[in-house]
Amino acid sequence: MSHQLFTLVLAPWLRMTALAFYYLIILITVIVIVRDRRDPVKALSWILVVTLLPVAGLVFYVVFGRNYRKEKIFNRKELEDLKQISRLCSQQLRELVDPEIQHIEPIEANKDIITLLLNNSKSLLTVRNKVRILNNGKAKFSELFAAIEAATSSIHLEYYIFDNDRIGKQLVDLLARKAAEGVEVRLIYDDVGSWGIKRRHARHMRAQGIKVCSFMPVVFPWLTSKLNNRNHRKIAVIDGKIGFTGGINIAERYLKGTKFGPWRDTHLKIEGDAVNMLQAIFITDWYFVSGKELLADDKYFPRSRIRTRSPMQIAASGPDSDWASIMQAFFAAINKAEKSIYISTPYFLPNQAILTALKVAALSGIDVRIILPHRSDSKVVYWATRSYIGEMLDAGIKVYFFCKGFNHSKVMIIDDNFCSVGSANMDIRSFEDNFEVSAIMYDPKLAEELTGYFMQDIDNSAIVSPQAWHARSRLHAMYESVARLMSPLL
């Protein structure tokens, strides 16, 4: 009798209660998404996932969908009173208001962008710098290894990918030797990008005197590699005097290439005051990953003897900041362009603001050129990137497919006096979700040199014909449309 009562009365009631509770959770989650998400497209994508995938959608949003720009992963404001950062702020602000500095032509031409980065990310202007452009892995590793070999005080490395391959092992051996000489050696690697580094490898490095921390360890890297917030930065600071940043990680593929052919990339070697800014970013990230170890000694910020003028700002962005600072700088630079906009990026998934700015520029008669890889290491991103090509061609943007290997360079050059090299791709993920760093440079000589390399890459590329593009197969067009719908969740 009691079993029949449960079957007839209680079981349906329990099912209805559970269902009502589930729908209530969905409703609350949708409300949270609507309130948190600044991008309507991404908000709608998550709403569809939550409502159309029972249980799984909720789990995916809880694990991967939270808006970290509002729910700060860590509070940078805890570090704003560090002695060295306060000293740098005073020093750079004095330089900014110096009449001698104000009348430097590229600074005057880009004063609005400089002000923007000061306000949105405290990316302070530095003027006395010496920059060397490092094309491809051979040049980067040669300079990096030489700088580490000569280090006497500290070596700070921060990479998204740190492979345990031949080049990685050579670097670890060198770092271990420097640690044995008494040099402080610290390494931050992203736990997803470098998931090939097993715990035993990290223990081996620590046993040799290398201080190693992983950024936001995860349990299922094969799942979170596309959805989680990651540290995509590439930073090296040697003795506080020499800095490196750009698109090249620590892996042999940057020397030998991949199945797509040679690896094409761009990196920077920086000496001068801008190195202090790279150091400050590393120290902030080390504070987070190490359990709040504070590197507050002035020795990490030695006074630079560089007198060469090469104005730049080091812009850092991530889900811990109030603003998407790198994206905003790109947007402002595109909008103020008068002659030309040259972009090289391996992944092109722009937000609506960047896409509209590029199309408006081209329609206004500005020479807009974009180099994309002919083949990509991500199928979904490959097809999603191609979904933007038609509308760019219609606006007069010249699109090129790089055919001589895989082009991983992340470069922007505008009007011969603005250029950017860094870790940020021209995509929503770099703009909103990942921790990124870019060197924003206001130096006509560097812009000219980067333009020369850009034109060499165009010589190794095939221009996309509007007629041929619009005649492509309908199946490919369908792939592109589906991938574009998925792109907000990548």
C-alpha cells in the first residue's frame, strides 16, 4: 500500500518539485548571465547553452562561464603600494609632463592612446628604450640564452607554453646552472598551455634551485584549454635590465616548424625603462601564483643607462582588470588611422567594435591589410576566422593567406608611428578572457622595420580575390557560419 501511495502521489510530486527547482536554477543563472556579461553575443550563447543542454549546460557555465572581470581572480590593488611600483609611477609621470618629452612628434601624435592606457591599465609611458625586433625562433632563443648566460642577479620567466622538449630541456639546464651560481631563477608556466610539464618535471626543476609555479592549475586540461581563463603572456626579464616579449613561447616548434611548414613569428628584445614595466607585471603574477610572495626589493628595478629614445607603453590586460585595455588601445589606434593599418594575426575573431572600426577605416580610403594563416592549428578557429573574410573584402580590406608555413606573429602597424607586438591575438579570447601583454610602441623607425617584415610576409602570401571568395563552396560557407556561432564560447 505504501509503495502504491509513493508511486501514485509522492513520486510525481518529487519529480515536479525537482523539475521546478531545476528550472528555477536555470532562471537564476540566466539572470546572472544577463547582469554579468558585457558582450550580448557571448551572453546569448551562454543562455542557449544553459537552456538547451540540461544539467551539462549549468555545469559548463559554473565552471567556465563566470565573468572574471567582475569576480576578480585576484586583487591587483593589493600591490599598488609596492615601493618599486610607486617609484616607477612617479618617475614615468614626471617624464610624461616633461616639455622636452611632450614635443616628441610620435608622442604628440598618439597622446590620446597614451592617455587611454594610463587610465585603463596604468600602462606608463617610457621613453628611453632600445628595442631589437627578433624575427622567428632562432633569433629569439639566441638572444634569450645569451642574456640568461650573462645574468648575475635574477632571471624571471613567464610563458604560456613551456615544453619539455629539446629546447625546453636546454633552457632548464642553463637555468639550473645559473641557480647554482647564486642567481635567483623564477618561472611561471600556464598549467593548460604547458600541461606536458608533469609534476615530476616541476619537482626536478625545484630540486635544482629553480623556483617554479604553475598558473591556475586544472584537472582536465584537454577540456579547459578552450574555455578557461589562461595566462597567455610571454615575458622574460633578466637582471631587471633586459626584457623579452612577443609571440614566441618555449618550444622546439618555434625552431623546427610544424606539419604546416616553417614557424613564422615576431618577438622583441627590450632594454631601458620599459623593462621595469615587464618586471612589474611578472612580480604581480608571481605574487598571485606563489601564495603572495612579495618581491619588494629595489634590486629588481635597477636604474637604466639607456639613453636611446624609443617611446613605448607595456600594456597588460586580463580578466582581473577593470577594462579590456589592449582591445581598447587597438580600437583607438584603428579609429585614428589616417593612411594605413597593417595587421598580422594567427587567429582573427574580432568583437563587433574592432570589426566595425576596420571596415569603416577601409571604406574611408585607408589602406587596411590583414595577413592570416593559410592553415591553422585549430579547425574551429580556422573556419570561424574565414567567416569574417567576405564582409572585410566587401569593405575594401585586403586579406592575405600566408602560405610559407604557419604565421603566428601578432603585429599591428598604423600610420608609420604606432606599432604593437605582443601575445594578444586579434580575437575575443585575447581581448576578454586571457592574461595578455603587448608592447605599444610610438617609434617611426620600429614601425618602418616592422612594415618591411610585413611586406616580406605579403610576398609569401596569396591575396584573397573577392570574386573567388564569393564563389567558394556552399559547404565551406556552412562550416564558417557554424564555427562563427560557436566562437563566443571558444
